[in-house]
Amino acid sequence: MKLTFRRFDLQLTHTWRVSSQEGVGQGKDFYPVVFVELEAGDSHGIGEGAPSSRYAESADTVQAFLRKVDPARLSFEDIPGSMKYLDLVAAGNYTAKAALNLALVDAVAKTAHRAVYDHLGLGFTENRHVTSFSIGIDEPEVIRKKVQNAANYPILKIKVGSPDDEKNLRVVREVAPQKTLRVDANEAWTTKEEALRKIEWLATDKHIEFIEQPMPATSNP
């Protein structure tokens, strides 16, 4: 088995901001990911790891873990055994392990001439299982332009948790009055009372599908 990997910086169209970042002036203009490739004979699989600082991981930690991996211990014929070996290399490091798992599954599915979702028996259906296009926190007029540019996407995910939440939602509805929205607070509401107020406000919009991460994971309501 041959293992190769490389970092790749995804350049973002817009600066990306969420509630956990300090101030509207902060944000990201690129997002580092790590691509992984596994090869053995005629089989070839590709995986990707997108590390998050939320879990104390980065492109550097992903690559550091991958350097410890012995490719000879990985097998397209025994993916569960390969994953057990990776747990022996080091605890945690879930982004790197996920990238390797993706590469293993990708190779097996390619060999069987099937899409990954068919190989896993997920029953994927076009136009039924639809992901969302995320729009980060920004000034209301920037939000307006982002929503306009995302006109072709049937579902939007809106990041909330800033003082301009109500203004931003009004702007979204001016541009896309009935589009399905998913809302992500990124743990911005620190008490159950604040979360309840925000949820009741959002519930008045009948086209909001769900609210994600309303409170900190470490909170004790």
C-alpha cells in the first residue's frame, strides 16, 4: 500500500465568519484541508480531511498523524481492521482517520464500479437528500449579496449569533422570502433563557427547518 498526502488551502469567495470569532472584522479567507491518496495494485482511493479548531485539530496535526501511519498496515480488503490499527497509532486525530477511511472506501467502491453511496447502501436520491449552502455572519448588505449569489441553491444555512441577527434575517427574507433555511448559532446563546427567546423568534419563520448548536456543548442548563 502506498500513502501520499498534501495540504491544500481552499480559497473562499467571501470571508467566513461565525459567532465564535471575535467581531465582524475577524474571519477566514481560506480553509486548509488535507488530501489523502491510497494505492495498491490497480486500486486507488482519495480522501479529504477538513480539520476544525473546535476539536483542537489543524492541517498540521492531520499531517503529523499521517506521517506516523504504516501504509502496510492498511488494507482495502479489511477496512474495519485498518481502522482498528489507526486507533493504535494515536488516540483522537479523527480528521486524519476520517480522511483515510474515505480513501479506503473510495477505492473499494471504484473497484466495484459503484458510487460510494451505493456501496454503503445509503439509498441516495437526487433532489431528496439535499445539502445546504452556508452563509457566514457579516454586515446586512454583504448578507444580501451572498443570498443573491446563492440563488441557485435550494437550501441555505444561515449563521447567527451576532447583534445583527434580526437585520440579517430580514435581509435574507427580502431576497429569498420562502427559501428553506437552516440556522446555526455555533453555541452563541449562553443560557437556556436566551436560547429560548431566540428560538421562539426564529419559530415565527415557517420556512426554517432546524436550529443547530444553540448553546455551548459545555453548558449545564
